Amino acid sequence: MRGDAGLPEDAPISAVRRGALVESVHRGRLAVCDPDGEVLESVGDPEAYIYARSAAKPFQALPLVLSGAADAFGLTDRELAVACASHNAEEPHLAAVRSILEKADLTEDDLQSGAHLPLYEPEADNLVRGGEGPRPIHSNCSGKHAGMLAVCVHEGYETATYRDPDHPLQHRILDLIAEVCGLREDKVLVAGDNCGVPAFALPLRSFATGLARLTTGDVLPDELEGAANRIGEAMREHPFMVAGTGRFDTELMDSTDLLVKGGAEAVLAVGSPEGWGMALKISDGSDRAVRPAALAALGTMGVEVPEAVSSMRGLHGETVGEIEPLI
Amino acid sequence: MRGDAGLPEDAPISAVRRGALVESVHRGRLAVCDPDGEVLESVGDPEAYIYARSAAKPFQALPLVLSGAADAFGLTDRELAVACASHNAEEPHLAAVRSILEKADLTEDDLQSGAHLPLYEPEADNLVRGGEGPRPIHSNCSGKHAGMLAVCVHEGYETATYRDPDHPLQHRILDLIAEVCGLREDKVLVAGDNCGVPAFALPLRSFATGLARLTTGDVLPDELEGAANRIGEAMREHPFMVAGTGRFDTELMDSTDLLVKGGAEAVLAVGSPEGWGMALKISDGSDRAVRPAALAALGTMGVEVPEAVSSMRGLHGETVGEIEPLI
């Protein structure tokens, strides 16, 4: 018995150490690119595809600015940030999502994000204690869905079918991702994300290049540069709105000038105003491996970052191990 | 940047597929051995160490029978099974743990398992709804701790210090693991488990060999064979007590004649009365990868098992991907 699936080249990237041994190891791939698509650093094969998942949200929010919907509805930067968020469903997140919907003359009933308990445990516990089930607004993606709906209202697109890959909004998003990342549209692969809208797959290098462009505006046509700047600034000025209490995206944006967005299955997208983008994928999809690997890689790029090694605690509060970068 | 930590050889073992692509991949190591230590099947390096974690619980329960404590206190097979469990904290589990404690003239206050919310979500929700925090009895390890305490009472060992690696009970457990697995004692490495008792690391091959012996009694001295049979039968006759509703260990024992015990960081121990043991470790510690890999490997061993591929559902109930074995 021996597995061999012709899988993309990756490398050990984070490890969990217990006592004298490495107990578990996470492999990953990483590319750092400039806006011209030059690979500055890499781990594994930068040409192999990853699903960007929620790390694509800043791209998915571009039509909100480009269509004029953000201006027409008077959306605030906090609201733009929550439209790019995988949020904790803390009260400020819910308030911002509600506000986007109200401004577009919609209600929570229009949201088709699907429902899951708030990512932030105290808010999840509140709902459980109240005997309430989660509603679509509690989904970490509800800001993205509210933003998509606002574009539909502004453009006169059908709102009921906005999740359909053939809906004009979804076509527009696909075009934009391809354009910003410098790929032909048919090179961006589409599948279904868990919240029911398209999920996009593209080579790590292209995604990193797109992040460099999104953050700097370099190489982009003027209108797109303006929209990218507005989205990027909204996120970087309101890190809490992009994720929330205790979340790595928020922590990292709070302490640096980077644009940071995580995605499901352990994807991390980073853009630096200094002119590079970084895309990271933990091969096995484990979120715990993202932080040490990302901090080590960012350190290599000259970013001042917190300590990459962190302790793991047992049920008696004692240290039972460490999670550490291997790059 | 390129990780290289001199890590043990493993191989792709399970994959998560979304749309046209493998989104995430899990690597692993596996050994199937007979009671003489012959490797019948393997993936990766069978000589490299793993922490057995909770998959060692059937071994950790041996002193309960060997010391005479199980007989002296009149423990039932259900109680022996919960002493080997990583249980869901459903009512039958809590009742069995309480009963062990009462029979040994102890109370919940003697348990030093640490506290975490019940693994079974409806029970966790019940506690949250009631505004209660979890107590040590809700820990998935509380049966193991109750069993350890019962041995201490029976043997006249100090109960307050039973978690200490230098406590006579912990020495005895280490000796037994070494003996059953056919290793010199100093070849079994000890670290701290999350519940505060020793965690044992040993080569995959030795652990698989120990599981073959534990399940068949082969190669073991008579007294140990008797204790192994009693523990193994208790588990196989009461699969619910070993884990609980919706758990893989329980499902697999319900539908086969195997002894099955999972452990944290994605370890699975299996013993077959037909004369082999299997030890599986997912390299990255992801539980979701255990089921497909284990079912594929068990199929290879001639066990009739359920379908190894399973669907992943999105928030709208639609299929968004599959998790499948790569071996």
C-alpha cells in the first residue's frame, strides 16, 4: 500500500512538537511575487493550483466599488471591510452587514450565505444559550453575500439567483480575478464554495501576483487601481471588521501595514504596500499551521512579526508542546 | 525557503477533492503486524515513532484487571470499556465513570482529568444552555482516570499523585506497554498528554505488534493474556462505551469483530482476532483523514468495511467535495 496521486510538490512547513519528538507535521506551498509576476520566494511548486476560498474575498468585493454601488449606497469603509470578511459574527460585524442590506433596501431574508454558528465562541455560546439556531447573517461570509446583493440591486441584476455561477455578477467576479491575477479566464477553475457561491482555483504564483497588484495598484488600469486601493485601505484600516477577536488576520493587520485575508482549508493571502504579494496553502488544510509558517515567511520578507513559535497547553494549563515553523 | 526536518517517511493517504482538483491532501504512516512483529503491510516507515495518545488506553487499562481491582470492585464490562474510552460524555458514559468511582469509594472530586466540553455536541450544547462549565467527568478521558484511581485504591497507592510519571501506577503502565509491544522499556518515550498523564511514543511497528498481541493474546504470558482478553472483549462488546454516537471507533466495532481505538492527533489502533494489529498515524494530525485511510487499509486486509469515500456538504446541503483514500 503506497499512496501516489501525482500531487503538487510541497515541503514541511510547520510542526507540532511534543516532548522529544515531532508529533505532527504540516506540509505547504508558498509563493511571494511582485506585481510583474516574478517569484521572489517560494516553497514547493508555485505553478500548481490552489483554491483561494475566502482569501479571494477582497477580489470578490471589487465590483462593489467598480459598479458604483458602494458610492450610490454610501457604504462606509467598515462596511467595505466586512464585505471582504470571514467574520466572527460579533455585534459590530452583524451591524455592518445589516447596514449594507438596509442601504440596498434588502433584509436578512435576502441573504443566501447558509447558516453556521458564529466563529467566535462566546457569540456561538450566546446563541446556544438563547435556544436559537444560527441564521445566515451569522455565517462568516454574510458580509460578502450582502456586498454581492448590493451590487445586484445597483446594477438591476436578479437578486434571487446571485449565487449561480452563470449570474452576471459571478461572471464579472471571475473576469476580475483573471484580470488582476494576470490569467486567461479559462485558466481560473471554478467549483462550489461551502457558502454556495463559486470558489476559484488558480496557480499559487498567479494568486500571489494578484495580491501584489491588489495591494499596490501596480500594473492595473486606473479604474481597477482605484477600486483595489479603496478595498485594500478599508481592510487595513478596519482589521477587526475582516475577522475579529483573537483571529490571525486581524492580529497581523493590527500590527503591520499588510493586507491579510485567510481562507478555508488553510489558505492565507497577504499583500504588502512595499510591492509584493504572498499566497500560502497548508497542504492538509489545517488552520493551526498557517500562523507559524506565515510569520516565518513574513520574517524572511523583512516584516517585523510576532514570535512564530507558540505553546500548546494541556487541560491543566501546562505546556504540552509547541507549534513551530519549519521554514 | 524550503523545509526539511529529517522527518519520517510517509505517503499521501487521504485527499479532499473539490470540483476538478484535490484541494487538500493528508499524508500518513501505517503498519499492519502479526503478533510476532512481522510487518504484513505498511505505508511509510514502520520503524519511526508515533505518540499513541489515547490509542494506548486499552494498554493503560490492563492494570485494572491485572491488579485484581476490577474483580475486587466488581467492575462490569461496560465499566471496563469506559476505562478504555475517549468518550462523548453522553449519559451512559458519565454513569459508568461515576459507578467506577463509587465502587472504589471515590468521588468526582478525585478525578484529575482536566475539563473540556463533551465531545458530543448535543451534550456540550446542554451544558452551555444550562450555563454550566464542563467538569472533569465530561473529559473524554474521565473513564481512564477513574480506572487509574481504582487501581490506586486497590493497591494502596497514593491517589492524589496518580498522574505523576514517577507514580508506581504509571511505572507499571510503562512496563506493560513495553512488554506487550515487545520493546525495551527505555525505548518507549514518555511525554505529557493533554489530560496530564504520561503519553507514550513508540515505533509504529511495535505498536501494531502490541495491538495484535492485545487482541489475540498470542505471545503474551498467561496472566497478561487473560487481562488482554478481558479488556478486548469488554471493548468489542460495548463499542458505544468506548466512544459514542457518531464516532468512528464505535461505528467500526459495531460492524466488525475488530478492536478499535482512536487517539488525538489522528492515531488509530486496530486489532483483529484473526491475528494482526494495525497502527495508523495521519502525519498532520487531522482526524478527518483517519476514516478513509483506515477503511481502505482494512479492506486490503480482507475486512468487510463501509464505503471509504464520503461526501462533504456545503451550508445549503449540496455536495461540495469528497474525502477519499489514496491508498
